[in-house]
Amino acid sequence: MSGSESQALYGLVDLGGTKVVVGLARGGEILATRRFATDVPEGPDAGMRRMARETRDLQAELGLADLPLAAIGASIPGPNDLERGIVLSSHNVGWFDYPFVDRYSSELGGIPVFMDDDANCAGVGEARFGAGAGIPHQVYITVSTGIGGAVIIDGRIYRGWQGVGGEVGHVCVLPDGPICPCGNVGCAEAIASGPVIARRGAALLAQHQSAMLDGMAGGDPAAVTTALVFDAARAGDPACTRIVDDAARFLGILAAGLVQVLNPQAIVWGGGVMMAQSDLLLPRIEAEMGMHVYAVHRQGLLLKKAVHGDRSGLFGALALAMEGVGDA
Amino acid sequence: MSGSESQALYGLVDLGGTKVVVGLARGGEILATRRFATDVPEGPDAGMRRMARETRDLQAELGLADLPLAAIGASIPGPNDLERGIVLSSHNVGWFDYPFVDRYSSELGGIPVFMDDDANCAGVGEARFGAGAGIPHQVYITVSTGIGGAVIIDGRIYRGWQGVGGEVGHVCVLPDGPICPCGNVGCAEAIASGPVIARRGAALLAQHQSAMLDGMAGGDPAAVTTALVFDAARAGDPACTRIVDDAARFLGILAAGLVQVLNPQAIVWGGGVMMAQSDLLLPRIEAEMGMHVYAVHRQGLLLKKAVHGDRSGLFGALALAMEGVGDA
């Protein structure tokens, strides 16, 4: 990369169900970000214009108002039509069939806009600028409200035939397991996502199975959060430990299958639940993997925690924008 | 490819636990083959020399003794050190740490020899010359004495970081399932391989659970074969149908996971058990996959049966040899 390219200024977007983050980046660093609440009722056009406004304000704030943006990278919840730059149906955000790439580019006076699914962005962000830097073959798994991920082969996202590969959260890990909100049976997400862990915790209260969690939640099942279940497990509560064991177990089975098939050098774990609870989850995941992975595949396999936390997606958006304009 | 290259003559080897097949190929066609029993006690050097002798005889037989072989392609049971061309430990064949590529090349006067694991060869053979021809992203699954396969991305075997990827038979599909001979728990191979199906059938006799199978096997559990279990299921025996259902179910779960992650356009099914029993297996596999695969991943997904049967590996050896000398 030439010196001038490396100093190009990029705009970043991370669209989520509760908040939107925009940012500016240069030289592989995120200079500054702004976040604002996702306003679902106002609709996508208003949201998109707000992103543009906040980005311009941020430029002015940093004294970079006169420096043109080289490109925009955007992390958007799927499913998306990446080829045409259309957000197909982001229920949490309230965007449906919205031609984001074209609209946002127009709003910004024709700057090129590149978008990808949020889990892909987070995976690429860690692979390019984070825990997976310098590792050609890796898998990223995010454990959060949902479970998702990205398969990275030779340093690039592997998308498959129709571009819908990498659905690691919706691999069956328990044949007679629960029905997932996605409609499939026994998905990892149906067993090990944050909301499922919280729901299982809440059920303990109804059944008087955990005095500790009951006390922590003030006796209110609705007050049981994912974090509270982990806290109780960390404090030795047997029922909550069982919930954590289960989640880790099936994440381990998921990861093991990916390792057997893809033989990656690293699995990078991200997402809100993992970032907060890796001390409990990772050792259990590793133990479970030991029962399902060949020794040769395990040898040297790195299980890593994401380093950018909730900014992995922004770094991925940066990688996307840089790649989009050939600033590799 | 130039006309002269396409008419190059290739030697092929398919080494197995019970038989060795050598062949000659030209212009994408296998001209002739010879098979002989694998003589384990005689050792690898003698076996290798026999391959060379049979290949030369075959050349003479076809009137091609004067045409030099452009290269040899060899399908060898793993694990192998492909980089150094060494057969690490083929228990069935009785070869251990045997530098096959160097020895066979020397024996043939310096002709380049290219080898790959047998499941990879079968997968490549079908991808290049068989059921998967023209499909860039596909997965090959062989159901036979073992369960194995190959992941094909952009028309090439995906091997992963250390070259040991594609172990599809040893993905956990049943968390509390049987211990596999490989040492892992709940592998597809531990539930759906030919020998497991036969063993489950034999157990029915001991428990008097299938008068039909008992009759077919003359009351002798040792006479129960995989094929007999399928025959009884095909004739409506409930206990044998249950065994077939189970095998198909877990093959379906395995395939579904691969589809969710890799989004291939096709799954090509090969191997002795599948070639003989696909009428029972494939519809059940497809039904199970419906519970674990997104509609968008299923749309247009091709479930295909291998077209070359027990010659898939030879065709893969041909692809390997052609690729090895740049005759693409």
C-alpha cells in the first residue's frame, strides 16, 4: 500500500438493533466514533441521513472536514443482498428491502459504500486488525443475542455458492434439541445464546432451583439476565453452573465440527456474552472440544478471545472499505 | 490445454485395504485397469514394484509401451504426509512411514508421482469428471467402511491450515453418541458406517428383534452384512428400518451442518454403502436435512450420487496427475 493510500480517511457504520455507531478511521486506527439510538419508527431514510450527519459532524470535530472520505464500510444485520447492496429484512432495525448502499452513497455525494453482514464484519475485523491478525485460516464465532460467525480462508471471508455460508450459529448440535427461532431444530443458537441462557435462568426461579439466583434477581424471573446466570455460576450455584456447562458444551461441539472440517489455525470468539464470560466459557469449550477433535487438529490450534469487543464490527467495516478501494 | 497435453498418458493407482487397482488414462478417460489383492505381509516395496509391473504390462497390452507416462496419480488411504509424499500409517494396507512418492517415481525411472488421501481423490474425481463436474463449491461424502469426504472450494480441495481438513466423518453429530474407533465421541462414522450398520443388525439377532433378518442370515449373527440389513429394511422389517433411519438421520445432520457453514451448490454422495443403498438413504437424508438447513441454502442445492462408484478415486488420481504436470 502506498503512503498516501494508507492515510486515506474512511467512514464506518455499525448498525444494530438498539444503537447505531458511526466512526472515522485512518491508517488502520479508528479515530473517533459517535453512537445514537436506533430509531426504528422513523424509518431507514431518516436513519441513513442521521448516519451521514453524524459522520460529517465527526469530521468537523476532528478538523478533517476538508478531507474527502475514500469510502464507507458498513456492518449491517443480515440477511442482506450484498451484491446489490440491499438490506433485505433487518427486523430489529426495521429496515426491509432498503437499498442502503445506493442511498447512503448518494447522501454522501457519491462516495463508494461497501456493506457486509454484521457477523462477517466482526470476523473480518478481528482477522485483519485483531485477535486473528496474520492467520490465514480461521473461524470467528460470536456468542451474543444470537450466535453467528465467519469462516475465513486464505484471509478472506468464505461465502459459498449463494453467499449465505458461515451460518455457524445454525448448525445442529443436538439432534433432539429445541426448535430455534430460525425454524431449524437443535441449532447452537437455540441452546447457547444469551437470551436462552437468561430464559433458562428465569425458569430456575419458577422451579425454586436456585436460591442464589432468586436472591440476585429479587425473586423476579423477569430480572434474570444472562450476566446474572453467569454470576451465580461463578459463585458456585449448581443449577446455574449446569446452564453454563450446557452452553459451553454445545459451543464446544460446534467449534469441534468446524475444526474437523476446516482445520483452521484459530477460532476467535467474540460477542457480548463471550467477551464478558470467557473465563467460564472458554475452559469448558476447550474440554468439550477435546472429545471431538483429532489430536493433530488440536495441536497448535489457537482459541482466542476477540480483542476489539463491540468494535470488532467497526474494524471489519474498515477492512471492507479499504479492500473495496484497493487499499490493501 | 494444448492438444498434445490432453493426449498425454497417465498412470493411476488406487491403493486399498483389500485390493490395489492400477490404470492408464488419456484424454480424461480411463483406458484400462488391473486389480490385484493387497498383499500386506509382503510389505510396501514389493507392493509398489507390483504396481509398476502391472502398469507396464497394461501399457504393453494397449500397445502403448513406447508412450512415456506423463505422470502418476495415486489415491492412498490416510493419514499421509502429502508434502513429503510419505504414507504415514495405513493400517489396512500395512504401510508405515513409507516414502511412496520417491520410491514409486524411482521405480518408474523418474516419472513424477502425485498422491492424495483416498477420500480427497474420490471427491476430486467426482468433482472433475463425475457428478460434480462444473460445480465450483461442493462437498463429497463417502459412506462405506468409514465415512469420509472432501470439501471443494472454487474447484479445489480445501485442506486447511495443516492439510488435515475435510474430516467430515468425524464431526460429532450426537453429543452422547458412541465412541468412535478414532477416539472421538459421537462421530458420524460411529453411527452410520457400513460396519456399524452390520453390527447393529447382528445385535438384532441376539435380541430376537427381527425374524426377517434372522431368516436372511440363517440365524448366524456373523452372517449379517450391511447389505442384508438394507435388504430387510427394503422388505419392510421395522427393526432394520430403524437402523437405516438412524444412519440416514445422522448423515443428514452431518450434511446439513456442512451446508449451513459452507453453502455448497452440491453434496455428492459416494462410497460402497451409498452406491448400493441410495434409494433408501437419500430420501431420508433429504428429509432430515429439511429440519436443519435454511430454505435459502436448500434452494437449488443438489444432492447427487457419485457416478463413478468405486472408480471415483481413480478419476481423482487422474485429476491429481494432470494438475501436477499443469495439464489442466
